Amino acid sequence: MRTLLALLLLTTPALAGPLTGKSYIIEISSTQFSGLDRYLLPPLMDVLDRSDLTPHTTLGPGADIVVNVTWGSDVGRWVGAGDAKAWLYTVTVTVGLSPEAYQIPYDGTPAFGIRATLETPNGDRQDEMACLIRLAARTALVNYRPQGILKTDGQSCLRR
């Protein structure tokens, strides 16, 4: 009896969530596909490969979830005064999880997503962007719901 119970515990997912066993595709806009995809996709795939989602393997429709990622950076601004004065950019990454039937608008707003924000002296750091994508993707998978955009602080991604 103990062996059977142990076997059941080992083979049953402990925390089966709403995304467990769902299939996904990744949507990349044409502007992202012009070279930006090589920076956006690897950190996103790192997280998806470790998730309960499975890649949709056939051509055409049929995936349960559409995953997308958008990013942006402002032009920066001066923060502080005197010796503590610094030029900072605000970088945002949104990782979205939408049902396949949801039509993601041109601006990339998903049905559900996590927006990670980072203030940084260098708005072009690839390592910070990759960290923000991983943070937003992990947070989206853990906190998935049918709709809404939640925010998370990305300051842990700041590199000095």
C-alpha cells in the first residue's frame, strides 16, 4: 500500500495549474522579426522549456495559448541632484499569454500579461533585457488568469 501511494505521489503533478498540459505558439511581430527576435526569443524559450506548457507541433491553428513579448524603452531623464544626478532609462518588457482565439492588437497587448519595469543607466543592455523577459515570463506562468496586465518590479535585473 505504501509503495502504491508513493508511486501515485511521484506520478501526479503536485500543483497542476490552469496551464498544465496546454500547448503554445509564440507570436512575433514583423518589426521584432527583423533581428530583435534573436534577443527576445532565447530568454523566453528558456522559461517556456521549463514550464508545464508544450510547444504546438503542427502547422496551422490549434494551440491553446499564444505567447508574445513586447519591450520598450523611453528616452531617459535626469534623476537626483548634484553628485547623485544620473541619467536613467525606463525599460519595460511585457510577456503575454492569450487564448488562441484572442486577436492580439497591433501594439501587442495580450489578454493576460506581466509587465516588468526597470530603471537603468543603459537602456540597451541585452543582459538586463533577457533578465526582464525571464522575470516577466516566470511571473506570467505562475500568476496566469484569463485577462489583465499585472506589473512587477524588474530592479533585480539591474546590472552595475
